[in-house]
Amino acid sequence: MSKLTDAMSEAAAQVEKTMDRLLPKPIDNHSVLFDAMRYSALGGGKRLRPFLVLESSRLFGVAESCALRAAAAVECVHCYSLVHDDLPAMDDDDLRRGRPTTHKRFDEATAILAGDALLTIAFEILSDPDTHADPQVRCNLIAALAKAAGGQGMVGGQMLDMLAENEEFDIGAVTRLQRLKTGELFAFSCMAGAILGRADEPSRHALQAYAHDMGLAFQIADDLLDVEGRPEDLGKAVRKDGGAGKATFVGILGVERAHAQAEMLVEQASQHLEPFGDRAEMLSSVARFVVHRKS
């Protein structure tokens, strides 16, 4: 795992540097908002989605500077979702990445606005010619991220997650919930490299299938961490999902079957990468990483 760990650490540092450059610096009356944006987005996290952008981009020879901008954009969307998820009206969390959540560090209104600003700056980043010289490619990136983040993706999945607290969800419904809430942003992260590299349809289909299985494996692992993990490792509270009535894979399958399901999905995800050969080594490795992680 050391090769993967080194690659992920290097990618995280590159993405952090890029985001630091792209996010606005505090000035004048905007200082609190920009402070909150930077607090929410910088200085923590595995940067898993950006890593997928960078690795999928390498499959198609995309310039690193372009891939880093797309990686920063998807991470801004992810960070916005965490800020809003942590709010009292949603998951009501006090800790994120081992430090106070944005609404605790600032206030609820500032947290909402910081999340809004992180979401919108993602599309500003993608629309810039520095992301890609071809305006059609930029439009394709924007459309794909908008769909992945919106009502047909992450936001729609979050709505289902809230409904599931008062309804009985079977395994099919939970799978759909998590495919939208978590999987669509993973899918965009893998597809971003294919869009930037103008990849052919078979390559896009293979990455989409990989992302689908890897995303579900990630969510199962996340559900297991809520049951088996430690707050000091995760940097947030644990065992909240069951008490909140959340619909989870662990709640339906049980711990043992959930572990087995995650392992099966990882194997499937790796098989989808076979057309890329050794060039997809890191993508295959990260799929295994997500189910064995401790945080």
C-alpha cells in the first residue's frame, strides 16, 4: 500500500496547492465568507475524489495542470456538501476532520453561504479556458458535474437519505440512495479524465462501471466505520446512523455480510479496469484502499 499512500499524499498536496491558489483570499467585507470557504476546503481530507480525477486523466494523457483544476472543482463541491450536511437541519455534527464544523467555527448562516460559494466556484473553475482550450469540453465537464451534484445526483440522494429516516428502505432503495448521494460524484471524478481526454465510448463505459462499484464499496465501508470505527481515527462522531434511523447497508445486511459485499464490489471494480492494463494500477489499488481504510 506504500506506493498508493505515497501517490495519494502527493496528489493531495498538489490539489491543496491548487485550491489555495484558486480560492479567494480574505479581503475587506468579504473576509468572513472567504475565511469560512477556506476553512471548509483546505487543510484536511484524503482528497479521494481529486485523486480519481488525476488518475483517470493520466489514462488519456491529459495535461496535469488541466486535471488539477478539474480535481479542485470536484473537491469544492464535495466540501460544500460536507458543510451543509453538518448543519443542525441535516446531520447536526460538531466535528469534521478532527476540528469544529464550519457552522460551529463561524455560525450557521455563514456556513450556508460558504457552502453556496464553494459550489458555485467549482463551475467558475471549470468554465475557465485554463481547464481546457476546447469550450465544448468545458461545457461537457460543467454539465456532468451539475448533474452529479444536483437533484439527479448527490442532492437527490441526500433527500432520499432524509426520507429514509421515516420510511422502510429495502436493499434496492438503499443502493439507489447511495448511488445518488455518494456514487454520482465518484462517477464524475472518474469521467472527468475521460471528458478532458476526449476518450472513446468503451473507455468511458469501463470507468463508469468501475466508479459505480467502487462508490458502493466506499459507502458500505463508510457505514461499517460508523459502527466499528473510533472517533479519534475518523475525526468525527460515530454510531450516529443507527440512532438517527438512517438507511444503511450495515443496517440491512449486518456487519459480516456488509464486509463480504464490499469485497465483492472491489473485485468487480478492478475487473472493469482490465482494458487499461497496468496504467490503471492506482485506480485498482484505491478501490481496495476504500474498503480497508480506518478513517
